[in-house]
Amino acid sequence: FMERTGEARERLKRATGQDVSGYRAPGAYIGHWMFDCLMQLDFAYDSSVNPNSLFNKTDFDTRGIGTRPYWIERAGSSKKLIELPWPHKKLGPLRMPTAGGPFLRMLPVSYLAAGVEDSRRRGDTVFYLHSLDITREKLPSLASSNARRPFIFNFRG
């Protein structure tokens, strides 16, 4: 993980001419041990934790994590990393995801706006876009003919 992440960071830096200070886990999976690697690689922040009631793509309990940024520190180390957790909307006891990505493509704008506002009232919030979310070009289907569920794009341009 550390080697591949470091190499990916260097490739992005070479391609853009810009330093890369943040990390977002592909597929949104982040394990607690990955934070140590990110700190060793001197990333300033991570935005991979999605504390919601539908799924947990971590190897730790996210129930106590809100939407405000928080520091990840390790005993005996001066390095630290700020975590920018994804927003969610509280619906009774449930925390429903509202960050963007597939939610942006599948859910109504009114739901997303209410979710971001709900998170913002509780503190800070993040919203992310994938390049697929802002293109006007028609993209080929990524679903195979035997796919169990369709791959959904909902472009508004």
C-alpha cells in the first residue's frame, strides 16, 4: 500500500506540476493501519471515512464519527493527519450518505442539498465530484451484458 500510494502520488505530481497533500481511498475503503502509512508519506489530510448507516468500508467502528474534521494522531509520533469525513443526513436513528459520487448520480438534488445543509449545521462538511459527474460527453456503458445491476450516469453538465 505504502509503495503504490507513494508512486501514485509522484505520478500525479509529475503530471500536474502540483504537490499532492490529500488522499481519498479508491472505493472509499480505508483501514486504520493505512492512516499510519499516509502519515509516513506526509499527507496532510485524508477524506475516506464515510460514517453512515448503510455500509462501513473501514475496519473500525464509525458510529462515533460525525461530520466535523478531526485529527488522527499516534502515540510516540509527532506526525498527524486530519480526517475530513463525508457528510450524512440524519433520518431518525439512521445516518444516510449524501457526499456526492454515486449518490450525486442516483439521488434527487433536493436530498443531496438537504444532506449537505444538515451536515453544515452540525459543523463542517465536504462534497466531492468525480470527473464523470461534470462531463457533458456521452460515455460508453461500463456494465457488461451479464451485469446484475446497471452502471448509472446522471449527467446534468
